[in-house]
Amino acid sequence: MSQQPIQTWLTDTRRLQNIISKAHYLNELSIVVRNHLAEDLANHCEVANYEVGKLKLMVTSSVWASRLRFYIPSLLKTLQKTSIFSQLQSIELSVSASYQPLVKPPTKTLALSLTSADLITMAAQSVTDANLQQALLRLAQKANKI
């Protein structure tokens, strides 16, 4: 493919739409792949391309690539069972220093039960250290705010 000015791509809506469609498609594939990986690996892995049974994954560093290599055989078998990757034959890894890991917001908020709060309050009453006692009482009070 010859080099062309970016203006050519931006003014041709058909080409631009193809790029946007491909980006959406790769994002959907990334979601499927990440759902089959441990969270720490999933945060450092992105689908770079998928063509003719060959999946190319991009990772943030060689460390993550090494860890992911151990999972490739089982990941390949698991993904082949999905409809979107039924024709998958191989997985290739590439390291990209410019790719930033996916940072997920915390999905689970820890809650303190009222029973636990009562136990912490009782423990605070038996402690002689004033600072520890105050800290335990503050912790117990958080159960009422949840």
C-alpha cells in the first residue's frame, strides 16, 4: 500500500467508515479475549488484528508476553469454542511500548456487616491504647454508612 496524505483518508467517508468499523470490531474481539484471561493479564492485553484464523495480541511489555505465552494453548482451545473465533488456528503476540494498559475502576465495594461492626466495637472497648481504640471505633461506624 502506498503512502497517502491523511487528508485523503479523512475526506473519503467510505475509508473513514471502514477504519471506524475495524476499530469497533477489534474492540469487540478484545472484550471476548479479556473475558477468557485472568484480570491481571487482561489489563495488559489488546487484540491488534484478526485475519484468516490468526489472532494477533498486543501486550504492554515482554514480561506480560512471557506470562501470556504459558496460557496460549488453553486460550486457543477456549476461544475456538466461541462463535466469533471458531476458525481460529493460531495466536501471535507482539509487544508495544506505546500501548497503555487497561485500567479498570474497582467493581466491588467492600461492605462491613453490622455483626462485624459490633465485634469491632467490643474489641475497641477492651483495648487500652487510645489511638487504636479510636481507629477501631471509626472503622465500626463505617458499617452504618453503607
